[in-house]
Amino acid sequence: MRLSAYFLPILRDDPKEAEIISHKLMLRAGMIRQEAAGSYSWLPLGFRVLKKIEQIVREEQNRAGAIEVLMPTIQSADLWRKSGRYDAYGKEMLRIKDRHDRDMLFGPTNEEMITDIFRHGAQSYRDLPRNLYHIQWKFRDEVRPRFGVMRGREFLMKDAYSFDLDAEGGRHSYNKMFVSYLRTFARMGLKAIPMRAETGPIGGKDSHEFLILADTGESQVFFDRDFYDMDWTEFSIDYDDAAAVGKLVEDFTSKYAATDDKHEAAEFEKLPADRRLSGRGIEVGHIFFFGSKYSEPLGAVVQGKDGQPVTVLSGSYGIGVSRLVGAIIEASHDEAGIIWPEPVAPFKLALINLKAGDSGTDAACEKIYGALGAKGVEVLYDDTDARPGAKFATMDLIGLPWQVIIGPRGLKDGIAEVKNRRTGERSNVPLTEIVDRFSA
Ligand code: P5A
């Protein structure tokens, strides 16, 4: 992409309405624009990151055996009346009437709808276990939407729903999602610590929230220092091996970690003082097992192996896809701007032409831009006539992992400067080697 033809409305100054760094940087980097309280348009740069995150989530859900569907955002109130949540959900639910005066709502979550879909599509024990998920916009009329996309009213969620015949199967389904979450967040460069949590309006008694540590997080968290020493990268596992999956979950849940509403001071104090850590955390995922809470009132019953009817058991599993964009920035930035982990970066590298209009630098840049593009490397080519200082500031702000800088001076010696955004390390690389350095 050529910057001269792109849409990147950069703000030089800090927007006043933003309280936390990720919100400031997302506005300054031209990633989003606020449309109403807690509601944002995703501009080209932000949209690319959102799609990258969504794709990682999708790949890891598929790997864990979940099957993608897509349900509508607007739901009928009928199923919610059956489950008892139409009244219970309260003011957070955006209620709508259609032209026939029927009660509709903008879905804050989909337990009812998916249970009804499953009920109509599954007849016998052979149709279980199954896990169906979608990645769809939700609306929750939050009392205090704030911090940009971190607590929005309209936000993108991945929500998965499992259906099992018995408690043991239900546990395995829950554990598979647990492990897939460790993998998903690790691929984005995040350590998201699983913590015991309140189940709130979703219900059930078992739930874990996945939190990343950041001073601006909304939850107070307490956890064992040992989490730092765990291996957060090696989660290759056979999802069909219930014992192995269970063992990994056990490793991560046997250490103390809880949000403040589930915190048990007495238990925490049993840890040696130097292992007791507390801080703030951002909830990027939340998984629940609630058994028959929805299948019972909605009549999700299948024929069991012995011919008798069985009410299916369920869990639901959420990831805050749009929240993750902000959360990753909270975890990865410096005073100059965002530092994207490569897997979620909007482009892999910035190609900076220090003297656009100069036939030498233009020709060198065009050649590299064309060759990298042909290899499938995502490049944002700054071919504008802005001053070098402004170009560097913009590229540092938007945080692409690599910068390849080409100016008349280096060109004379046949070299470009390559800068790593995270480490700040710079090196001189022969122009002839640049294209080989990067892969898609
Ligand atoms: C699980 C999937 C649920 O809704 N039902 C379907 C269950 N859980 S949850 O914890 O309420 O939400 C799941 C994740 O969505 C993100 N999230 C939000 N992101 C941005 N703005 C919001 N207002 C918001 N509310 C929830 C969180 O990451 C949460 O873990």
C-alpha cells in the first residue's frame, strides 16, 4: 500500500477525550473514530489489525474442533423469555420494536439462539459433542462505556457454545477451549493468566477469565509469581487426548490466581510472601460451564445411547476480539507509539523514501516495494513528500515491526537502513539483500 493513496488520518496531539494510552494511540494512529458513546468506526489501519486478530482466533477455534457459524445481531425476545433472561438482563440490553410491534433486541450474547439452533439440528447422542462458534458484533448498553474499544457498547466478540451428553464430556469441551485460549493469546504475544471468576448474567458455577496484566486494567487481580516461570509458548497438544488436555488445564489452575470478586485472602496468604503478586488486569476472554441452564428451559433434548431422552449440557466461551486491539497496545507500546507484535501488525514493514521525487530513491524504493509485494510481504510505502522527521514520527506511532529507510546518502553506497521498531536496533543492509530479509 502506498501511503500517498491510503487513508491514515494521523493526529499530532493527544486527543483530550482519551484517558488511557491505548485509546490515545488508536485515535492518534487513525485506527478508529468514535461515532457515539462506546461505538467506533474501524478505519483502514485499525480494521487490518482487527481482521488479523479475528483470524488467529478463528484458526485456534477450528484447531480445537469448534465449527464456525454466523448468527444475526438482532434477535427476537421470545427465546429470551423462555430462558428467563429477557427481564433478568436489565438495562444493558438494547431493546427494539419492529414494525409489527414485536419485541426484538440487539444481542448481547447468544446462548438462547444457539441452543435453539442446536435443538432443531441434533436428534441423538451421535450428534454430540459439538461446539459451534461465531465472530459477531454485540451490543451492551454499558453504564460507563470508556477506554475506547476496551469497554465499548458495540464490540466484536468470538463466542463459542459446546453441547455434551454428560458432565465428563462437558469438562473435556471446557478444557479444550481453555487450552485453545492459551494458544490464541500466546500467538498474539500475550500472556493471559486464567483466573477463577464470577459468572454474572451468563450463569453456572464454573468459569475462568483470562487476564493480561496492565496498570490500566479494570480488574484487581491476585496471582502466584510462578505464572511468570511457566512455558507460555509450547501448547502443542492432541485435543482428543482428554487426559493430556486436562493435565495442562490442571497445571494452569492449580496455582493461585483470582480476580477481586473471587479472591480468598486466607488461601493467597499461604503462598510465600515473595510469590504473592497483585495488580491490574484486562479481561480478554471468559469461559463458562453452566450445564443445563439454557438447554432445560429451551428443551434441548436428544435421544441417549439407551434410547432415553437426555438434556444436553453446555458451556459458552467468549473472547473480546475488538477489546484485544486495545489490550495488545496497552501491553506493547513506548513513548513514541505502538509496537505491534508481528502476528497482528497491520503491515509487516514500512518502506520510507526519504526523498520522494528524487529519481534515484524513487527507483530503488519502487523496485523493493514491487519485489516484496510479489513475495506477499505486507508493506506500507511512504512515498509522500513529507519531511523525514515527520515520516519517522508517523511510522514510530503506527508501530509496524520493521522500517526500511532509503535516502540519497545510503543509496550512493548501495545500502538501506533497517530499523527494528521494538528494539530500536538499526543496521545497514545492502539494497540487494533487503528483499531476501523479509518473508510473508
Ligand atoms: C461467553 C461467550 C459472555 O458473554 N457468552 C458468550 C459469554 N461472556 S463475557 O465475559 O460477558 O464476554 C466475553 C468477552 O467479551 C469481551 N467484552 C467486551 N469487550 C469490549 N467491550 C465490552 N463492553 C465488553 N464486554 C465483554 C471481554 O473480553 C469478555 O471476556
